[in-house]
Amino acid sequence: MTSGSQAVVLERVTKRFDGVTAVDDVSLEIGSGEFFSLLGPSGCGKTTSLRMIAGFERPDAGRVLIGGDDVTEVPPHRRPVNTVFQSYALFPHLSVEQNVAFGLRFQPVTRDDSRRRAAEVLELVRLRGYESRRPHQLSGGQQQRVALARALVLSPAVLLLDEPLGALDARLRRDLQIELKSIQREIGITFVYVTHDQEEALTMSDRLAVMADGRVEQLGTPREVYEHPRTPFVADFLGVSNLMRAHAIGAGEVEVGGVRLRAARGEQPGTGVVRLTIRPERVRISAAGETGENCVPATIERFVYLGSTTQVFVVLPGGDRVQALVANSGDVDEYDVGAAVTAHLPADALRILTDDAAVTA
């Protein structure tokens, strides 16, 4: 990211509420035209960070810059941003068109220009033909699109979205994830998106920041963060991951339950207690007795049928439980619970993590 291309910059911002630190010395640079997500569990500081960008909260320390300008002391209505909340807050007595154009009443535009701009954004969010309807005549997904159009009609430099799909059912959320990303690419403005849903963040983001306890645990593209987690928290929170306690021997080798394995990813400490992680889709299950690098004897504990895939839970010699995600092509149908098998943990999928708090817990 080149200098001057940042739409939003947080410089070491901290926010406390009644002595509790909600955001702790966070620094972020969000690029112009980027779809950026703040991802984490409840209480991690993601919404507070968004509210400081919007101007609804003032940081106790640090600065907020938008488009290169310091807006730390600038009130919300004077910032070039707009916010879409989970609660759509539509005016029930106004039509769709009137709801969308409401903010334009306070700008120097003619009535004809207001109607034209409202029509353009309603076309963008695929609601042309719904102009005269009231909010109660719309589905939840349609109401969400009206709220999005109302924010976009003001042409903000940055659009802030605070879990806007949280009130929708799973199928509609998936559909709107794709639509939101498509709209963002079409209009080219910066989206800053807050969510606790890992699938949303992975599906839509150009980059994301995983937050915990008011800090950024890891920052990167969805692929980088998913495939190369730096801490046990990120590995466990983003998707499903197997976490094992291991002993580092050196030169990328570790010991798990008396079995020596090679781990080609992550930090390479000399010796000592570490955590080892591998994604379920990289674990392979085969017949008992198979030999080779990182082939570990295991016992099948249970199966969970997921439709196109099956989760296979196995127990390794040291007692660690590992799950594999296997396509339903018949490869594991021959095994029963309690059967002896071989779990193959490829070296290029095994990652060493050395988070001290997690290791000593």
C-alpha cells in the first residue's frame, strides 16, 4: 500500500469505558477502495473501533485519519463517512424512495436531482420498481438493501457497516454477502465491515483484522490469515482448526504423544513446549499400518455427516483428538467407530505456534 492511498488510518488508538479497555493501542491502515473487515468475538473491540472511525466515540489516546485528514475531534456529521447498522432504522411512514433520499434534504440538491440519485442507488441495490412501497411491505433482505441505498446516496468516501446482515437468515445472508461485495466493487468506495461471522469475513474481504481483547491478533488477506494463523486464537477462531500440544525438538521437528512429526510452517523454535495446528481439510485418513512421513496411528472416535463432507474424529496415541474433513466419495465408509486407521498430517500443512499464554495455559 503506497503512501497516500489509505482511506482510513487508526494511529495507536485506545478507548476505555469505566476503567475497562475496549480498544488497546490499535493501529490500522485501510486502503482506498478496499473491503476491510474487523472480525472477532463479542467484546473484542471491533464495534468500538468502527464507532471511533464514525465519530460516535472519541479515542482516549491516538488519532483517526480519513483521507489523510485528522478527524479525531471532528463530529460525526462532518466526517465523509456513513454507517449501516444491523437495525435498519427505516422510517415506517415514508416510501422506499423517500427513505433513500431522506439525507439529501440537508444537502444543496434540487428535488429532481434528489430523485435521480435515489433512482440510481435503488438500481444499484436491485430495488428499481419498489420506490412507492413502505418498509413493512418489504422482506428483511429488501429492508437491508434500502438501508444500504440510503447510506450510498450521500456518496460517502467510506461506508461503515456494523453487522448489517446479523438479523437475516443463513440463506439470505449468503446471498447478500455476494451482492454486497459486487456492489462495493462496482462503486469502488471503501467498505469497513464489522462481523463476528468468519464466513462473512472470508467471503467478502480484501483484507481483515482478527481482534481479541481490544487488540489486533493478525492482519492480512483471508487466505493468509486462514492458512497461516500466527496465534492459537486465530487458528481456533477463524474456521475450524486442530490444536495439539507438542514438544519442539528442533529443525522443524516436533513430538506429539511419542510420535515424531515434521512441521514446515510457522515459527521454528529450538526446543520446548509449543502448539501445533492443522486444518481438518488437510488431514487424510487411510488404512491402519500405512507408513511414511507424518503418518500417525489413530483410532476412529466418531463420524459427523455434513452432507457433501463427513467430519471424522480420530484419537492419536498421546490422546490428542484430531478431526478430518473428508469428501463423501466413499473413502471412509469402510471404517467403523473404534477402527484402527492411519492419520496423515502433511508437513506443509502443520504449523508451529509459540503463543506463550496458550502454551502454558
